[in-house]
Amino acid sequence: MFEKDGKTSRKDTENPNPKMRNKDRLGLVFLTNLKYEDGEYIGGTVYDPRKGRSANAKVKLKGNDKLELRAFIGVSIFGQTYTFTRVK
């Protein structure tokens, strides 16, 4: 994963838990506790290792090859949406 300065970081150095800062980012579980309801996954949490912060999350599948992740604090309207495309 590339950082804004162009360097790669392989450790979770921004984790708020000092014991976790030496853990590799590869294989890191960053989406947790999602529950399926009415066509989307809700009630989960997403962790951003670049900032060492967690936010609420909901996920929608868009067709066979796209996933839309909405990350927010408090109310969903005050969040950011990310779209991931399956690599073939």
C-alpha cells in the first residue's frame, strides 16, 4: 500500500493500540460486524490503517464485480463512499 509520500508501509503503524503497531497490513481484517438487511450489509465497522481510525460502515453489492462501501461517523449522510471493482 502506498502512502501519500510515495513510500510503502507494511505495518499498522497508526493503530491506536501500541501492541498492534508492529502487525502487518497484509491480511488485516478491516471490515467487521456487517449484517445483511434489505439488500445491503449494515451495522459494521471499517478500519483505516492509514489514519488508525475506525468508522461505521455499510456495503452494497453493485452487480457481479463492484462493491460500494459507505464509511461514516454518526450519520451516513456525513460520510464517504468508496467503490471497489473485482480484479479478473
